[in-house]
Amino acid sequence: MAKLKHIPLFVLISICLTLGCQQTQSQLISDDLKDNIRARIQKGEFPGVAIAVFNTDEIEYFNHGVTRVGGDTKVDENTLFEIGSISKTFTAILLAKIAQKGEMDLNDPIARYLPEEVSTPSRNGQFIQLKHLVTHTSGLSRMPDNFFPDDPKQHYNARK
């Protein structure tokens, strides 16, 4: 699968919030939003976009552009995007929904959800809990010790 690098996802979210995603029976993504995306790609703001809008009965995709500047691989609903720090927000929201359903507890130690062979650090007898992960209070490093950027503008490569 193709991977689109460093696309400012907040741009897409802003566009959706500004223009709205018009919901009708036959169209979940408005023509205004599609036209706006096409214009931004044509201006060179980013090379391509994949949008999916869900409702309870259906899903609609809108894909436009290519996976990288100068490339010819078209974006589709299977294109992988590097979304960076916004994934923390999505993870926290999903955990909150799961906790509301009672399927997990924010006070659960993370070890409960990891394989037995994975050792988790503790401090003063306290183990890292799910709530520590989503509030960024776990004390874990931002990046693994063996994670070095080859080119911060392109991708990361883990080395021993």
C-alpha cells in the first residue's frame, strides 16, 4: 500500500468543519467539500486526500490526488497516511467509549492487555494504567531508544 507523508490532517478536519459534510440519502460528502479539496490539491497544498464518511447504514469515500508530490500512484480508501500526534486524540476517544461500555477500566494496568513476556515498568510500586497512557503521565519515553529518524521529513526507521 502507498504511504502519504506528513499531510496536515488538521487541514482536512478544518475543511469538514467549515464546509460541513452534507448528509442526504444519496450523498454523505458534499460537492462543496469535494470541490474545495480538488482546488487545494490543484494549488499544491497537498498531493492527495482520502475521506470516508460513515453513518449507521452506509459509508461514502472520496479520494483525490496522488500519494506523493510528483508521483503517479492515486490515493484510494486503502492508502496509508502518516497522521502523527492526532492519533493520540483518536486513541483517547476510543478508550473513553470502551470504558463507558464497561469493557475496560481506565484504572486497569496496561500489563493486563499485553503479552505475559512484555515487562512493564513501575514506579514506587505503581504500575502504568490505561489512564496514564491517554493523559501522557505514564513516564514512558516519547520515542523508543532504538528509534532514529533517517530523514524527519520522510519516515522513521527503527535500528538496533
